[in-house]
Amino acid sequence: MTNTFKRRIFRWCIFSAASFLAAFILYDLEDAGIATELLIFPCSMLWMGGILLGFKALEIWSGWLEDASEDSNMGLNGSNLYPITFYLEATLGILIVVFLLVFTIIRNRPTIAESTVLFVALVLAGACTGMGLISRRLE
């Protein structure tokens, strides 16, 4: 796979993770009582958008055999911002999990929905960390 092809995959992964993180933030705001019930629809749309963008990244990734792109700017890029971006998204995901976990412990009424969101957010943070490790090798 060429670096140009990998960059396209990483971009879609970043957009997908950002959509999930925005949905987690809206869920936390709604669950904490800071915002109203009006956030359920945008939260659901961001969840679905994150899923669709993730599938778009997988679709591009599955076409690696048909990749005909060429690296014309090999070694000209000064820095690789993909690992930093993925690690930042993983850190933000972990902070969201900590906030929701602390709020749930203080309230002393955990629900299945909160546990599911915590699990998905931790999986997203792990996936972002893994993508950060993979994208470090990008030239």
C-alpha cells in the first residue's frame, strides 16, 4: 500500500472517531442533566455518522489490491500528524469515560446504557491508540 492510500484510510478513521467522540460528549451532557432531551437526536445522528464513516474507511482499506496511486512526494513531508491526532482522540475518549464513570459513581445508579457507552468509548480509545501506533510508520 502506498502512503497516499494509507493517508486516505487514516483520514476516514479520524473523521469516524471524531464523530463518535462528539456523540459521547453529547451523551455525557444529556446524562449529567446539563443539557435537555433535545440532544438525543444529534447524538444518534453522530453515532450513525461515526459508524458510516468507519465503514467507509473499511471499504477503502478493502480495496488495497486495486490501489494504483503512486507516492510522488516521498520524503517531502516534514511531519506526520496522524499519530498525534489519534493519540489526542484516545486521550479525549479516556477523559470522557472518566467523567461518565465519576458521575455514575457519585449518582450511585448505573444503567445498562451508561455501561454500554463506557465500553464503546474504551474500545474507541483503544482503536485510536492502535491506529496511532500504525500511523507512526507512515512516511
